[in-house]
Amino acid sequence: MKAKEGFLDELMGGLAFFKEGIGAKGLVRDRWPRQSDLGSIASDGFALASFAIGAHYGLMEKEEARRLSLQILEGAFTLERDHGFFYHFSDLTTGEKKPWAELSDIDSALFFLGALTAGNYFGGEVEGKAHALVDEADWPYWVAPDRPQLFMGKAQGRFYAYWQDYAEQLMIYVLAAGAENPAQGLSDLFYKSFARPKGSYRGEEFVRSHTNGLFVYLYSQLFIDFRGKKDGAGTDWHENSRRAILADYAYCRDNAKTLPSYAQGWGLSACDGKEGYSGDYGTLPGVAFVSDGTVALYAAVSSLPFAEKEALEAYRYYRAEKSFQCRYGFIDSYNLGNGFRADGVIGIDKGAEMIGMADYLDGFVWGLLTKERRIARGLAALGLK
């Protein structure tokens, strides 16, 4: 295992966020301290992964971690679902979905990956319930009738938007291709059909996303180990993420004179900003992105398994700056130019940060999901080998 460098302290902060944030029906809070009634199914997934991480590193008793995991999984069976998929946001105090919440395949997929992480670590009843929930997902439900693409969400009884460009959705194709029941799975057609525009910055060429926020290159790849795997077209998604991360680092350093946040920190990704949450923070070679000096701390920390030198540089800076700390470890984001400091944390960002540290230390989450037959089968079906 690599030197801990205070990682366990940061992991403890994340664990506290998830342990203290479990509400009705096993739902986990979306953020702290604002919107205290908001639960997120994606946050549930990251919580499940975090409890396995906590037990693995001796930061909590394994029995407590197993019990909390079961509480989340058992609660998930009682949540409103459609064809096995979950609504993005629910009321933390009642467990009822928010009236405006969308049915979400990507947030459900994050939950499924967290459930499989916990199942492979704890085994037994946790594994059985995790598999039961994952296996109820009916992936053909999301197929658009007029194109070889999947819908992104469903709200007010209508599907909307498509996974037509490269974004964070690789996990969907892997889970769908590896479905236990082939009738509920999908072929590699949908994986092959999304656009893969290439871009480059400072010599780093890669398949880029629209705004180039780093979460796109992290969420699937933190859970699923793509290292050394290429598809039939020769794409290596781990290497693609590494290059996108190095491009982000270079972009921030190139703009440090005008935007002081980029002098020592880096990592542009969806996060809180002075005007509220935004998914548009990003860098070149993305398009229509926002770069106003707002840095997401989790983005660099989550990048540890991909760009060790650059991520450690940011991590050490964040650890030394007390204004970047809160009761749950690193705050979500900051902007030195306008004096903004996030007032707390967001579950999906804190969870990504924790998995990034664990994968960096000893490949923990990667190793667990490599053993999962649903993941192995999905990768093989997509030609990723």
C-alpha cells in the first residue's frame, strides 16, 4: 500500500458524512448542510462503497459497516421504482420521491455499482440483496425507438435526452451488457453508437466530452477497472481519462495568472459555485464550458489513480489550507478570485473522492468489481479486453 499521507483522515470525514446522513428507507442525504431533506439514490451508491472502504482500512467495525449497508439495500426495495430503476431525488424524511425528480438510469447505475462493491466485500446477505436489486434493472426500457441510443431520464411520464455523446455513461453499457438475465440486457450496439469526438490540449489527445468537466472521466472509471483494456476500435478508457486529467491540470496552470485558484489547485468539474451548483465547469478542448476560477477539490483528489504527481500536488495544498476543511473533510469547492468557499459537501463528490483514494492506495474498489461476474461479463461483451 502507498504512503497514507493523511488519506485515512479524509476517508474518516467522508465516512462520517454518509453514516450520519441515512434517513427514511435507507436513503442517504444528497449534501450537507443545505437541503437537509434531500436524499439521492446516487449518494446511496457511494455510501455503500464508502462503508466497504471504511471496513477495509479499519476505520469502522466491519459488522457496523455491514449493518449500515443492509439498511440501505433493504430500504431500496421499498423505494418507488420503474422497471427496476430509481428516481434521482427523494425526501430524506419520508422516503417518497420528490415530485420534480426524474427517473434516472445514470443515478441508478451509480447505486448499482455501489451495491455490487458492498456485495463483493461483505458477501452473504449483502451480496444477495445487492444482486437482487441490480438484476431487476430492465435495460431495454431505456432504448430510444428511432435511434441506437438510450434515453437519459424520464419525467412527467416522458423520456427525454439521449446518451448520444461521450459522457459519464460507460457504466450503463457495462451493466447492461453484463445483465444476469439476457432478456433484460443490451448488446454492444449502444456502446458503439455514441459520438466520440477527439480533442487535444498541450499535447494530450483524447475522446472529449462537451464541457470537459472531470466527473465525466472519473465516475465509471473509479468503479470499473479499465486499465490495460482496449475495445475493438482501440480505445483505452483509463488512458483516455489520464490524458483528460493532465489536460485539465495544464489548462489550469496556463490560466493561473488571471484566475488565482489555478495557481496551486486544479480540477474543473461539476460542483457548487458562488451562484449555486453547476455541471458546466470545464476546460479546453471542451466547448461551452465555464472557467471562472471555481475549483472542485474532489476532482483532483479523485484523480490520484490516474495522475499521481499532479493529484498529490493538489491534495497536499488542500490539506494545508484550513479554509478548505469542514467536519467531513474537504469542502466541495472554492474560488479564490471571488472569495467563494463551499459551505459543505455533496455526496456524489465526497464518494468519488473516497473511491479515488482507495483505488490509489491499493486498488481496493477496482479489485472488488473485477471479481464481479456482471462487470466482467459486461466488459467482455463490449469487447473491452
